[in-house]
Amino acid sequence: MINAGPSDVINLSGLIIDGAGIGDYGLMFNDGSALTITNCVFRNHIQDGILLFPFPPSNPSVSVSNTLISNNNRFGMEIVTTSSNSINVTLSNVEVANNSAFGGILLSGQNAGSVVSATVADSRIVGNGNFGIHANSVGGTANLMVTRSVIAYNFNNSHGFLGQGILADGTNTTVRIGQSAITGNSKSWSVANTANLVSYGDNDINGNADGDPTPISIAKK
């Protein structure tokens, strides 16, 4: 667990954190100005591989690169904001794989005024239960950009999300997808509760069990 000072910058590199099927969370980040994770492994935990849950008034930036998050029993990565705080997260060359119970990556703006924003680039979100990525705005705002990534083979399980590649949920949720492959999922993508999911028209969406519907397109700029 990381409870750092409001101006502290934390750097983690080269760690292998293996819960061996009994450890709770691989990493829980609650406070600090910035967190950088590079060349790490988080696997085999009974909860999340990584939980980013900053306490107000913390508004951190988090960068994760060249990292494996796998075989955790809840989420691979859970990113949550509450109250009026925010978090900005960048994932680059990250593999989120085989996280079984709830899904790969969850972004959730929980309360009014809270904002969670994430960019997923050059990454692979594969083989997770329920969904690859779920962005929701319960009461706050959720923003997600996915580019040059693969979201594949996410499967049905008992929690009812139908193995979706990407799920956008909530009025203040916006998901943008470009130059990415979505394949082999029970559902390629879906929206709920007036969320906004759009494509730059240059994705490979094929081979999913739902017939590969075309997202709303927006212009590349």
C-alpha cells in the first residue's frame, strides 16, 4: 500500500509481486503526486493486481509501462475516483491477461466532481472474464482513449457482462478507439446508460460473437 505525501513522486521498477493465490492486492495506491511503474509483474492475487484509489484531495498522475498484470481473481487494474478528486493514467506496452472474476481494467468516476482519465496504448487486454475494459461514470466522469492495442478473447462468466471487449457505461463516460484490434470476444463493444463510444474508423473489429457492429465514427484530426 502506498500512502505518500501530497507532493511525493513514487517510482517502481523491476518488481515481481506474486500473490501465490493468497495475497490480497498486488499494489494499492492511495496518495501521492505521481506514480511510475516500469518493467513489473503483478499476478496471482485474490483481489486486484493494481488498485489505484487516490484519497481526496490527491489528484495524481500514474504511468505504467512494460508491465504484466495477470491471473488476478478480481480486476487486473481498478482505477477509481471519489469525492471531487481526479486521476490521470497512461498505460503503454502493458499486458492485462487472464484476470478471471470481474475483468481486465475498470475505470470508475464514482461521485460528482470526480474524474478518471486513462490512455491505453500499444497494449494487450486479453483473456479476462466479463470484460476487457469497463469505463463507467457512476456519478463523476470517465474518459478513455485506446490506441494501437489488442482487446481479445474476453469471455462470459457468472457476473453477466457477456465477455465484452469494451463496455462504456454512464452519461459522463466517453470512450475513443483508434488503430486497435477487437476480436474473439463474446461482445465486441457496447454502451449503456447514454455513454459515448466512438471510433476513428481505422480499427479491426472482427471475429466477435456479436457480429462485429460498427461504432459511431468521428473524424481523425
